[in-house]
Amino acid sequence: MASAPLLQTHHTTATRLSSPALTMPTLRDGHSILDHIAKNDLSAARSLFLSLPSDSFPSRASFPKPVKDKVGIIGAGIAGLYAAMILKSLGYDYEILEASQRIGGRAYTYHFNLPPPGCPENYDYYDIGAMRFPDIPWMQRVFDLFKLLKVEQIPYFLSAPGTFLHFNGHQWPADKPQYEVVGDGTVQYLDVFNVTVSNGGAVPDSFILHLRVPAEDAPGSPDAVWWGLAFDRLREPFKLLNEVPPAELASALAKAWATLLPYDSHSVRSYLLSPEVGYPNAVVTWLETFQTATGLYDRSLINSVMDSLDFDWPTGSPMQDTILPCHKVTSDSDPVLWKCIKGGSSRVTDQMAQTLDDGKILKGQRVTRLQLREDDASGTVEVFLNDAASPARSYSHVICTTPLGVLGEIDTLDLGLAYSQNTAIRSLLYDSSVKVAVKFKTRWWEDPDIVNPPIFGGTSSTDLPIRTIVYPSYGIPTSLSSDDVKPPGVLMISYLWSQDAIRLGAQYPYDPTVQSEDPRHRQFPLDHPLLQLTLNNLERVHGVSRDKFGEVEDWHFFNWNASSFARGPFVVFGPGQFQSPSAQQNNLGLYTSLLFPNKTGTFFIAGEAASIHHGWFLASLNSAWRAVHGVLQSLGAEEDKKRLYELWGIPSDLDVKMYEECHDIVTGKRARGRV
């Protein structure tokens, strides 16, 4: 396709744009588009397995006879704890091996002190890991867990009045449109950050100064216009899925997905630079700077498109927020209710651990080798730990929930993994992430004498090194006149991804997991250059002198890539890594290979990387459920599977029958010709 359709809007004549957001991508059945794609991938995997030579999988004669015995779980994060909860409910023995001295994995809340619940100092924390949860239909499993655990949820604010955009040395209110309305029913965009050639920048004038759009279609900023134009053509086939009769949904989804798969080799950057889109490099760099983190445009195009589809609920991006009186705004649309956990996300994993039997979580147990026991007909897995003098621990099945970077350091050569699985463990890309939080004496950003209007929740964005400032959504008064005691002034002064995280993370190169987690042991001196840099950036973004911030009482820094127990925050696929299984290309795909067990059906990979919803709590829960189901499938425990469905439902991204067929083919339990 030629680039002309995208570039026709370079002139001053008003041109009607396609909508920058799709409507209702969460389908009428309450599932997300990714749920249906995951099921389609299972079907494609089955077709691939059936097309392979007969010696590609174990024979029926060699199929081991697994026995019901203790299940070993590696990792005490969300996935590991959830798998243990399910196994306990089904009457199975289990044991969790956790390498660190902390449970929770990448659900991690740091407390500057540990006061009793109920006092203002109880807000003296920030979430280093997962911190926000969208209350939308296909996330129901997450909120069912919160209800089961009785953890209190409060609104989370993605955006709020008073926040800023600060780019190229210029500040602009985040909620103020970057255009002016002209007399013919159109809007003329403004170069408020001086990025165009005429104003000393590099972006061609035609992309901002000559851009006029019908007022009813106008996004708030020119970068949103060009992002929408480039991506809507990829998202458009999915827009029509809600108009398809339920009986035709699967085939319609397959057709829509087929239109996107040819772009799998593209990064976002290569797509925007391609002849099909034709954006100049200066424009691509501008869009990346204003839309996301530096370097993320070099990751998978399909990954970015799928993320945008997943969260256009119900009216598009940016999602509507819950509204508090102190925000002084109203909304007629049904909002997406984003939530966070009062007291921090670690309360979820703490409560999960409380549901388990005493002595079932063994801390400080770093796994170094996994292997199948020799001459064992049941596929028993032997687990070797960091203590070389200790004998191996043996389990009938093992569920590994560690991040792939950690699993890759474990010796698995004698575990019976497939080539595609070993490749996925080594090569699936993880993002980088750094968070910096400062504890001020007061919440100066909520003081109208310092910042006007005051800021309650939301984020401010900048091209300075700190990139994103996250104002706490907890401890917010219900009105500006509230007489409540003000909570502590903890501010996430910097939340970074990708290259931005790598660069700032180099300022403090240490493994945070080997440091003391006791907040009484100061790890971060107040004169450290990293703190001074972030405070200077904060001053620039807000236009407020540092003396107005008041006293800095403490600060904290965490780099997920430097953690020896994580090796990165979450999976973000690279170009070519979102492939669906293909019999024609004899390719299972990297992500899909993680869904299946080893050759004996006694080792399973779980965790956020092993789900199409990677990066979210839901991914960990769904993958843990799938792994437990795999254990039951290998045992032929039909009655236990029925109880699993009754007690824990079925994940919306899993076709159980299709998965069972693939599981049995991979392990040789079922002859391929008789599937």
C-alpha cells in the first residue's frame, strides 16, 4: 500500500480522520481479543503437531506413568502462590522453593517504615512492581482473587487535572488540547513544544503547523493524530468483530489476525518508516518520545498493536478514570475503573501465602539444576539446590514460575525440553524497568500554594531523564476541603522503561535483592548524584524551586534488571517473536512453545511470560491454572479436573479440549493419528 493515504493530511485543508480509538475491543462474550488469539494459536499448534513426522514426539510405548505425589513449585510469586492455592484445594501435596528471602516475586511493595494499619503513615510506601489493575471483564479472575483474599481496593488514577507535559524545555498542562478551534469547524494544531523545523526542531512543519482536523475528530495532541493514522489501519479489522454473529466470531477473528501476522517481522519503528506509512525518521523519533519510552519502538509492532487493542475499553485510549470531587471534572461516559491495592500490591501475595499450609514455602532455596530421574518410568523430576551438599529433592511434577532469565541459568539439559522451548527461554525479550521514590516531609504537590491546581493522582511526562512522575492514588482526600490528616509525602519521582531505565539504572549499579530490605537500614545517601538528578528534573517539570518541596526524609531506588531473582520486569516481544504456529513453515513459535510440558508431561512453565496477557497479574494466574491442569492431565485425573473447573473456573484464553490434545501429542500419551 502506498504512503499517500497517510500523508494526504499534510496540507491545510480539513481531512476527516479515522477514529483514533476503537470501540468495544473486549467482545460481547466478555473475552479480550487476545483470549481468542490464544485459542487460535492452540488450534494452529495442533495442526502443526499433526503434520510432523511420527518420530517427532515420544511413542505411546515410551509414555511415562506419572504418579500422584508432591508437586514442586519454583518461585513464590503470584503464579507460584496461585498454583499452590489450587493444588491445596484439590488435595494435592505441594512445596514452594523460593530463592530469595521474600515472597511475592514481582509484586513488591517497599515501605519506608512499617506502622500499624489505619494511621496516615500506612501510606508510607510505593509499589516497585505491579501497581494498577483495570476492572474490565476479561480481568475478572484477578478481581475474583482479590475478593477471595479480602484485600481492599481503592481507585487508581491514570490521569488527573494539574499534571504536566514537559518536553524540549517547555511545559504544557496535560489535559489542555494542543490546538485552537478555527472558524470552519476545524482545529489547527499548535507546536507548543517547539519541535517543528520552523521553531528550531526537526519535525516537518506539515505534521503540526499545517495540520487541520475536523473538531469532532480531533485528538488532544498532534502526535496522537499521527499515531492513530498509522495504527488504525492495523486495528480496523478487529473493530468489526462485535458486529459478527457469535457463530461466526472464530472465523472472523482468524481473518482479522491473519491481516496482522504479516507484520510480525516489523518493529514499530520499521513499520512507521516503511513505504506503507512513510513517516520521516524525525517524526518517528518525535512520536516515540511523546508516546512511550525511548527504545520501545524497536520492539514488536504486533505486541504494541495488541496492547492498544487490549485496553481500548470501553471508548478508547486514554481510558476514562474514576472521578473524585477533588478533580472537579465530570464524565458522562461509563469509566474504566482502575484499581490499586490499599497498602500496596504485596498485600495480595501476603494474603495468598496465608492461605497455604505452614512450612510449604521454603525461602533461600536457589535451584541450580533440574533433571529427569534416570531409569524412572514415572518422569520424576529431581531438583538440585544451591547447597551442593544437600541431596536432590524429588517431585512427581514441577511447575516453574521464575522469570525466563532465571530459568535460563538453571541446568535443564536433562529435563526433556524441546528445542523451541530452550530457544524461547533464552531469547524472548524482556523490557527494562527502574523506579525511584522519594519520601518528602509533606505532599507538596497537593498544596495549592505550591502547585495550582493541586495534583491528586495521575502522571506527568517529560523528555528529561526521569521521564514519568507517578503521583500517589492512595491517601487522596475525597474533597479539597477535607480535614483528614495528610499522609506521608511519598512520590514515585521516576518510572522508567527500556533505554531510559538502562541509562538511569547505571547511576546506581547494584543488585537490590542482596541489600537489606529493612527500611531502618539506610541504603541510599541523601547526597547521592542520582537523587540530586531526579530532584533537579522534578523542579524543571513543575516549575517549582526545590526549596518549595520541603525536606527530603528518605528515598529508594529499584532496578528490575539488576535483580538476580528477576533479570527483568516483564516480557515485551521483539520483532518476529509473536509468531503463531505454522505447519507450512514448520514453526511452533517462541511464546506458544512455553504453553506445553516437557516430553514426560511432568515439567511445566508458568508465570507472566507464559501467557498471551504477559506483563499483568492475569498472565500469572492463567498460566498457573494451565500448569496445574497439565499436572492433572498427565495423571488422567478426570474427577480432579472437574473439581478444578468447579472451584477455579476456566481461563478465558484457554481452549481446554484443544490444550489437552496438544499436551497428549507432545508427551506421546495419544497417538497423533487418533487425535
